[in-house]
Amino acid sequence: MKKGFLLLMMCALPLLGFAQSDDFGTILSVEADKKITKPLHVGFEAEMRTRDHVKAVDRWSGGVSISYKLLSWLKASAGYTLLYDNFERISYYEEGDGKVKKGIVNVGDPKKRGEYWGIRNRFHVTLTGSQKFGNLELSLRERWQYTYRPQHTVDERYSYYDEDWDGEEHTYRGKGKNILRSRFMAEYNSKSFPLTPFVSVEAFNAWNLEKVRYQAGGDWKINKKNIVTLFYRYQTVNDDSDFEPNRHSIGLSYKVKF
């Protein structure tokens, strides 16, 4: 087990060299899976993420889901997650702004930054198809996800031009967003080796490709009911509407089955 985790970390270290221009964070989670009947399961999950090179907590979340195995190769699921996010909202100067017209600042320069903790409500419906080829299992997961961020008012925002807080209230409007997440995964499961390595790539689409998430890791089955997962994740962002940077992450997860 120790050799497997060490090998995974050694593979991830060269990739972390690219993190100089990107953000770096960690992901810690606990999951529970309860079998109701053979095809029907209920799941619970709690997660914490960090950002800004592990200097700030990015998110706390908790969720519940239900899954049903429709066929030997096809599973359906649905769930809800409550997200408590550490928002950092930055606005940028645009054409037509007074300071841009006067040549004091340029288009695209940061204008103001708002910071606050706020909630988001997320719902999802998922279909996952899988097929085994000996010890190798390939799967494709298609997930529709809807997230709603309620309206929130902050007391003040930081002005980059004045280098001070502006002392003025500002309201961020509520916003709902639909995303189609498509994930392809490959896992190698050998009975003679307790570690199950996996790799995956996931695309996030909302009329256009917004971000891509690459992941590699391993599941260590302590026994039939307890699993520890260690993974490396790299996420590239093509759309900054959610104010996310490209990010490298190391994650650790514990899962228990009842």
C-alpha cells in the first residue's frame, strides 16, 4: 500500500512543477454508501477544499444522493449538494469606463474585488455506463448539473485603483447555471494488488467548453467496507464566469460502505 501511494506521489510531482503560474490546493472528503437493496444505494458526502496555494479555505460542502443500477452496465443517480463557498469576485475595467477613456487604466485591468462567504444549491442527474475488459474497466459518465447562487450584498469592495476599500454596498445578483459534465475513466483492478489505479478526463460544457478536469489516482481497499483514495487533479478553465483559475490539487478521500 505504501509503495503504491509513494509511486502515485512521484508521478504527480513533475506535474506540480507547472503550478508556478497556476493555483494549488487540496481536497479532503468523507463518503458513506448505504445499500438499501442490491441495485439501490444511498450516498452521503462531506468535502473541504483549499486554494491560493493552500493559504485559504475555498469551500465546504455536504451532499446526499441516490443511485439505482438499471442494467449490469448502466447506473442512474440523482442528488443534491449544499456548497458554502469563500467567494472572491473581481470586476475588470471595460471599454467606456471613465478611467479607461482618460487613459488612466487599460481595458482588462482589475477594478474592484468583493469577498464573502455564501451558499450555492446544486442538483444533479447522472447516467454512468461501464464495461470490463479483463482487469481493465472503462466508464463514461454523463451528468446534468444545475447550480443556483442566491443574491448577496457586501458592505464594501476593494478598489485596485485607490488601493483601499470603497465603503459602498454592492449587490451580486442571484444566478442559476446549467452544466453538462462528461467524464471518461479507466480503472485497473487486480485481485493480487490492493491498489486500484485510475485516470480520468472530464469536460464541463454550458453552450461552450468551460473547463476540463484531468485526474489520476488510486483506491486502496482496506477491506470490503473501507476505501481510501489518493489522487492528483489538474483543472484548466476556458471561461472565467465562475472566477476559477487553472488549479493543481492533491486529494484524499475516505469511503465507508454499510
